[in-house]
Amino acid sequence: MNRFLHFVVLFLITFSAYSQRKLTEATLRYSIHLADTTDRSLQALFKSAQYTCYLKGVNSRADLVTGMGKQTTILLGKSGAAVLLKEFGSQRYLTNLTSPQWNALNQKYEDNKLEITGDTTRLLGFLCKKAVITLHDGTQHEAWFTTELVPVYRDFQLMAKTLPGLLMQYETNIGANHVVYRIMEINYNPVPQALFDIPTTGYRLLDFEKSVQLEK
């Protein structure tokens, strides 16, 4: 009997280890859907919009492409620093942020309340669980995540980095409009190191304060 129990425990541990994959390098592509709006300007802005995350060890790069332009966020895990690249037509801006500045910029996402519900679904074949994230101001957002893929470094999941797995879908509001980010593709091929090279020409340098003003 003891041998049998030992075998069962060993099997469960082994199965759990193999069913959970550590994600150290991957490309994640999310669609962005603007639900239930009659605002044509917003519809045009989000038409074919896409959010792409590149993971490579403790570094990450996120590209947000909309009808307005392209915004890139590069996070350097070892130092905690960040680089923001913004392209609006012919205008191109670059902002270097220290770790304290980056944390200050995203303070509203820190220490949020996470409630995992009993709801489940499948996205790209992965079993996903539903979570409700409550921010300091009481704003709630719904997220779906999978524990079958666990990023070793989760800071790229800005609004949901406390999730115990990979963010697969995120629902939020922009003004009165409901926006849904949904995973469309996970590519495990090596991510080029060049994606994390910081441009030295072609961009106008903006300091932290001016970059924040540009966001408004």
C-alpha cells in the first residue's frame, strides 16, 4: 500500500510539472476588440489594432499598433528600467525611464486585489481561469489566464502581473467603451535580441514629465 501511495504521489508531481510550462522566450499576439460602440472615430482607431509582446528571459517588449500610430514599451528586467518609443506619423519620440519613474507611472496597478472565480474556458486550447482585478480606485477588470504557461518574468503583464500564469484575455474600459484584448497566437521561436536594442538616432528625446503629458 505504501509503495502504491508513493507511486501515486510521484505520478501527480511529475504530471503537474509536465503540464505546466515555464515561459522564458516567446512572441504573444493579442487582438484588440472594441465592443458595442457607434463612435466611428474609435472604430477606425481600433480597426486591425494589435498588441504584441516579445519575451526573452527577464526582458520584454510590447508593441501596441492602432490607427493612431505605434507605441513600444521595452522593459529591462535586471535594472527595472524602461524605454518608451512612440511613433505618430512622422513624429517619433523616445523616453528613458528609471525603475522608480516606471513604478510611479504604473502605481495604480500595484497591490491590486485579485479574485479568482470558478469560471473556466479554453483559449488556443489552454484551460483558462477567470479573475477579477480590482484597482485602488475601485475599478474592476476581468481577466482570463492559464497556469499551463507561466512566464518567469511577469512585469510585462502590467495590469495583471500578480496572476499565477499567462494572461490570455483582458477586459477593460476606455471611457464608456468596453475593450477586449484576446490572445491570438503564441510563437515559441527564438526572439531576436535586436528587438531590445535602443535606437540612438531618428527619435526626439522626451524627459519623463513631457512623456506623461503626451499620454494625456
